[in-house]
Amino acid sequence: MHCLGLMSGTSADGVDAVLARFDGPAQRPQWSLLRHHHQPYPPQLQQQVVAAGQGAAMPASLWLELAETITEAQANAVMACDPEGKAEVIGCHGQTVWHRPPAEGTRGSSWQMLQAPLLAHLLQRPVIHDFRAADLALGGQGAPLVPRADAALLGSTEGWRALLNLGGIANLTLIPPCSGADRHASVLGWDCGPANSLIDLGMRHFTAGAESFDKGGAMAARGRVDEVRIQRWLQEEYFQMAPPKSTGRECFGREDLNRRLDQLDGASAADTIATLTAFSAAIVAQDLEHLRQTRGIAPIELITAGGGSQNPVLINELRQRCRGAQVDESSTLGVPAEAREALVFALLAWWHQRNHPGNVPAVTGASRETVLGVLVPPA
């Protein structure tokens, strides 16, 4: 079955579309990635999405226009990726504008902006969306949703395999080994914290909006890391929480950047970006060390994907801090780094059609497994 997956993440740089084919057993499908396309958001749309994700007040009319514009961008990505219309179903994550994990006494909720009936009408194909809702209804975090799909797509190796997505937020998947005492263990995963979100906001701050990310890590490479400050930041509440946990720009956005800028006390642009870049790596390293200490799990490889995998300074920081794990990019396993999450949502759409569960209770904290997504047929 041909499925098309769409992902627009917290970096708000645009939409990734992947056309893939799936066959065979649901748990371990045979799959092939046929085409990938990245549809950048226009600068104004990116700015609106970032502002919305940080709690900016907007009149209802602008929220409505934003939803329509996001939906049209998703449709354009589909048509560019699949001009022949091969995909039988579209799996669309939508654009997260607010995420509220469950807390004591309150249920979780998450808003992935999309007008699914409009998207289905524009494409004249069924759309599966709202993938987080069922997990949230069962008491889960609603995120991350990639771990089960990662395990199905990439499989296991001789030791624990860690996959790290470096989007706006860094999230980890840990796949148990194919042999040994842990071979029947559950897949694990959680949101570590900021990957590119603070770096990107920092670049906009220091360049007056002229640069939206640190291309090639050039700014970070010129700076000096404030290791003392990083070690203090690592003691903050979120980074000390045990999984399940999830987060987003509502926690690690402009307000959080401003607080850290004040604490860096007038550091230069290069030193600040270098410190924020090293901080993103240090968060992951601390989580992996906690995992080793509490559960005796130490991955033998760390496979990176997402935009941050193209930042050599960030990757070098990961190599230095995550000792004992071989750091590689997901393309070494046949999945282009920028296409991984869109491929996951193509698989989640296929799983929905097969009535196969997509969440992992050990990851999200949901009370049970469930099929993810809501199907909307074309009008």
C-alpha cells in the first residue's frame, strides 16, 4: 500500500513529505521510501507559527487564517512529493501550536493545527490526522509517537540502539537488542528537551531576524562554551524528571531563551550559541547516563536524524559527551535524516488502516495500546 506521511515540527521550518510503500506483517513491515520532498514555510508563516507556539495572543480571525494557510502548505507538499497521486492515504501530523502534558489532577492535551476535511478535499484522498488524541485520552503524554514506528522500520541490533531526533525538541527512542537478556524488553523513549529551538531563537535574536538557524554550526564554532552554566541548567526540574515526559516550544521558547540570556550575563553571540548548542547535547548525555545508572541500559549506537544532525558542532558535542555510543546519521540505515519523522507518519497511517496500535504505554504512560489517528474521507 502506498502511503504519504507529512511532518511539520517545532522548528516550524516547513513540511516534510514522504511517499512510501508498506507490505507484509504490521509489526515488521517490508517498506520502501519512494520519494521525499521538503516544502519550506514562507518566512511570515514561520514567524506566525513560532509566535503561536509561544502563547502569542491573536484574534480568532488570525487563528482561522493560520489554520487554512498551514493546511494549504501541507497540500502543496503532498502534490510536490506525489504528483502522480500514488498515495492511497495521507498521514498528517499537523502543526503543533501548544502541548500540555498530563500533570497531577489534570489530563494532557495537545493541539496540532490542521483543517483535515479541507486537506482531504484538496487532495481528494483520505487523511488520517490527530494522532496524539487517543493516547492522551488514555492518560498518556501523547508524545513521542515515533518509538514504536522506529522499532518497526529500523529493527534491532546486537545491543541497545538509540535513535535521536534533533528537531526543535530532542527526543529519544531506545530499541532493545535482538538477543540477550533484554531482547523482550519494551521499546523506550521520551522528549529530552530543546535541540534546535533555543539555538534558532538565539540566532534570530543576535542577527535581528536575518538568520533563523546556525547554518553548519558556524556561529557555535567561533564561540566558547560556558560549562559551569550548562551544569546548572541541567539541574532544572524538567531535566531531572523521569520518563514518561514530553515538552515543546511552550516550555523552551522565547521566554526561556530570554531567561538564559540574562543568566549568561552579556556573553557574546558566538559564546551564547556555542553554549546553547553544547547544552542540547548535554541534555541527551545526562538522560543516557541516568538510564545507565537506573536501568543498566547503555546504547551501543546513537543514530541521529532531524535538522540538528546537519550541525557538525552539535554532533561533535554529542560524540564527546555520549561516550560509549557510536554516533551515526540515520541515512546509514537507509532513512535520510530529514525524512525520518514523515516516514513515521506514513507508517502510522498504514497502521491505522490495518487497525494496528501505534503507541507504546511504556513511552507515553497511556493505560494501554491503541490505534492512533482519526480518518477523514474527502468531501
